[in-house]
Amino acid sequence: LLPLAVVDHGERLTKAVNDTERGQRLFIAKGCAMCHQQSGAGPILDGKRFDVAYISGFLANPPSAGRAQGKPTMPNLGLKQREITSLVAYLNSDRRVTAR
């Protein structure tokens, strides 16, 4: 049998995470790490901070320029506003996102 987690009455089932932690998880779950860490297709994001309005708009609707020429571009991931807020918090935190 599989083990069952026991939670006392009134306790949360999972630990609440802040926007930065949620953004880090989304960075992996949405596949951002594939281009920005492993393949080198995306720009290196280490040590960069972004204007919140600019990067939020970029994540909501990435420009398609370059696709016609076969250049790698960021796909539109259909992110929800909460996901964008979390990703921006992660990108603008003191973090290292690349393995290079």
C-alpha cells in the first residue's frame, strides 16, 4: 500500500510558497530552463534585473520577430497573470538560473 500523509485538523496540506519560489518552480515546469539553461537557445539571465512592466508584457505576449527567419524565439506559453507575477519575482530575485 502507498503511504498516506496525515494532516492535523486545521493544518494546510502543503507549505505555502511565496512568488519567488513559485516563479522558480514555474521556470522549470514551463520549460524555461530548456532554452535558458541547457540548450543555449535563450539568452543568459544570470545577474539581470528587468523592468516589471516590460518583462510582464514580454512574458504575456512574446514578440514573434525572427520566427520567419527560423531564429529561435520565445514561445507564447499562455501564462496567467499570477504565473507572470511569480516568474517576474523569480527573475528579479537574487538567483542563478543558468548552469553555464
